[in-house]
Amino acid sequence: MTATLANLDRFNALAADWDDSPLRADIAHGVATAIAAQIPLRADMRALEYGCGTGLVSVLLAGRLGHIVAADVAPAMLGVLERKRRAAGLDQIETRRLDLTCEPLPAERFDLIFTSMTLHHIDDVTQMLGLFRDLLQPGGWVALADLDREDGSFHGPDVPGIMHQGFDRAKLVATLTGLDLQAVTATTAYTVEKCDPAGTPRRYPIFLITARRNPRDGG
Ligand SMILES: C[S@@+](CC[C@H](N)C(=O)[O-])C[C@H]1O[C@@H](n2cnc3c(N)ncnc32)[C@H](O)[C@@H]1O
């Protein structure tokens, strides 16, 4: 089974109960707070959240941005977000099914692209970051949140669709710099404290890495 199909099945099945987890809400709050601290958000910004799930981060940032395309491969996750969006009158969020690993780039360009806990499901992260760069307006920002490198105990052995056991921050920073992105920063957005599958208490930091496309880059 491909990574995309594994993720599609798993996240469609998890969607209805996704928002019941206080841990997921805490991670989203940490990531949204870190994004707002690192990037000068504006009410005229057009943003893309890639791998939005049920939109936990997008909903938190919606009041500070002009428009968010909230994109995900799993229709059931998008369905949960669509219901929340309508109930809360969040007209600035637009849900969209999208898989950039195998579909053409959307025609529009964005002032901000953010992604939280999704990159570890993407096989070729360097390619994905290149697509993010291409989707940015000159001067646009990218914000990446995911696990620091870990030993696989965060998800445990039986979870399908995990392509990376976290990431080395320095390598991701080097990849972004190699893509000609600027002003790269790396901070800790949140630290998950939970027991590993053996029952041992563990700490799993989640980074936020931000970078900016050169404002003089013609696209
Ligand atoms: C761990 S969840 C995180 C969801 C959300 N960002 C959050 O923090 O609650 C990962 C999300 O990435 C989505 N995903 C996995 N592979 C994807 C792909 N190739 N393209 C788009 N979304 C993908 C999954 O459907 C899932 O909603």
C-alpha cells in the first residue's frame, strides 16, 4: 500500500473522533501561538494549510488572516472541518482536497504556507518543500511544525503511513536554505509528554521552523 493510501484510510477512520483529544488541541495551540510569534500575520494574507486535518491550527489562526485554503488528502477530516467552519461562520476558511505528492500545483500563490504534524507522512520532504517554495508569493512565509527526530516510539510500531521518525532541525533548515529561502528560524512550539509503548514517560519536542521567500524573487 502506498503512503498516500495508508494515510487516506487511517485518517478517514480517525476523523470523527480527532478533535476529542486534548493533546491534539494542545499541540495545535502551541503551533498556532508559535506561528503568530514568528511571522507578522496580516488580515490581508492568503494562506495554505497543508495537511490541515480537522483544521485545529487553521481555526485558531483564522481571525488573523484574510483567507485560508485548508487542504488535506482525507475527505473525512475535511468534512469535520467543513462542519465546524460553517457552524462558527468562519467564511475565511476554504476546505480543499489536495495531494501535492501526485497532483498538479494549484494556480494561486500564497503569502503563508503552514503545516503541522503532516511532514512525517510525506516520503520526499525536499520535493514537498520545493513545491511550497514555488507556491509562495515573493516575500511569502513558510512555517513547518513536526516532531524532532525520535526513535519511533511516538507513534509505536503498528501505525501505517509514518515515513519519518521526526526530523533533524539542522537538516531541514539546510534544505530550506538550499531552496533559496531566507530568514530561517527554528524554535520549540510544544513538547508532548506521554508514555512510550513500553510505559516509560517520554518528552517529544515539536519544532516550528519558519522561512521566507526572497521579496525580490520574481517567481
Ligand atoms: C497527524 S495529522 C495532522 C492534522 C492536523 N494538521 C492537526 O494538527 O491536527 C496528518 C494529516 O496529514 C494528512 N496527509 C497525509 N498525507 C497527506 C498528503 N500527501 N497530502 C495532504 N495531506 C496529507 C492526513 O490526512 C492528516 O489529516
